[in-house]
Amino acid sequence: DSGVTQTPKHLITATGQRVTLRCSPRSGDLSVYWYQQSLDQGLQFLIQYYNGEERAKGNILERFSAQQFPDLHSELNLSSLELGDSALYFCASSAAGTGLGQYFGPGTRLTVT
Amino acid sequence: GESVGLHLPTLSVQEGDNSIINCAYSNSASDYFIWYKQESGKGPQFIIDIRSNMDKRQGQRVTVLLNKTVKHLSLQIAATQPGDSAVYFCAENLSGGTDKLIFGTGTRLQVFP
């Protein structure tokens, strides 16, 4: 158990809908990272927050957004969902904001039908 | 460009043998590397990391070797066990302030009795 929690574990929704994925980092970790893992593209970095502020951005679509709250949990919002958004979404956390020693949560499996 | 790749997509070894998983990275500015293990249905699990100022680092039954001259990273697993069966990813962190990890495509390790 990495100490990172994610909810929900599974999510099934229709195209065009909007969903919110939630992540709680390990106790004491200030950085939260979001990744997308699909069969054909491996693990892709989406975005990072550090102590409430956006720190780094990867290949995140404009339909996707995230935020980190004062209690350090983070939410990833996915809107206008398309079939191609079906994937595993992982959250990771680390103590510092340097990308080092990232610990991953169990993931949320999103299926868009 | 940014890319981290693996030479062998699938590696099959017999229980008790040593395993070597290889990874090539393309960015000479990367200064930190991590190996992750991902079992089916679970999030990536941190195994071992190494900074670019080191050539070798050992953990419990695992050793990571870094050859900066040829931009090559390897993970050695001693006395491979059935529980080692998983997909292994290498990841690099670019220096210069960015916090994102660039993941390789992964190598599946299959351990046979």
C-alpha cells in the first residue's frame, strides 16, 4: 500500500459526460501528479500540483482540468468525454516538488461508452 | 525529443534465475531515474531510483545500473520469484526545473516455475 488513495476505483459513463476523479496524497506529501495510462500509449504525465498551485503540465487536453485543495487532496475533472478517454488514471504524490520518489495510487479505471 | 524506451517488451525467466531488464533514454539532461513495477490491476510500485551522479545502486534483490555514456539503464533482479511477474517501467526526470517523469513503454517479466 503506497498511502495514496484514489476514488472511485471504476467509473463507467457515456460520451459527452463529465466526471471527477479524486486523489488523496500520502500524509505529508505536498505534490500530486496525474497520469493517464492507456493500452496504446503507456503512462502519460498530465499535470502536477504542488501545495495548491499548478507546477508542471504535460499532454493534458483542454477538456481536462485539475486542482489541489488546501487539504492537499486533488481532483481531476474530465469533460465532454470521448471513447478515447477510456483509460486508467493514476495519481502519484511526492514529498517535494521535484518529481523524485513518486508513489502511485491504485488508479481509477474510466470506461466511456 | 523526449523518449524513454525499452529494448525487450517481454522477458521470460525461470524461477531462481537472475533477470535483467533494459532501458534506453534519449535525454542526456536527465538526472534522475526510477524503476517501477506494475502488477495487473494495480498502480506502479516504486522499486528503486538512481541519480545521474551514480553508476550503480543496490536494493533488496535489485540493482540498478546507469551508463550515462550510452544513455542506458538496467534493472537486475536476483533470484527471480513468481511474485516478480509484472510489467516494469523505467522513468526519467528531466533536470532544469521540470517535475514530470517520462515513462518507457514497459517490459513484461514472466517467471516460470
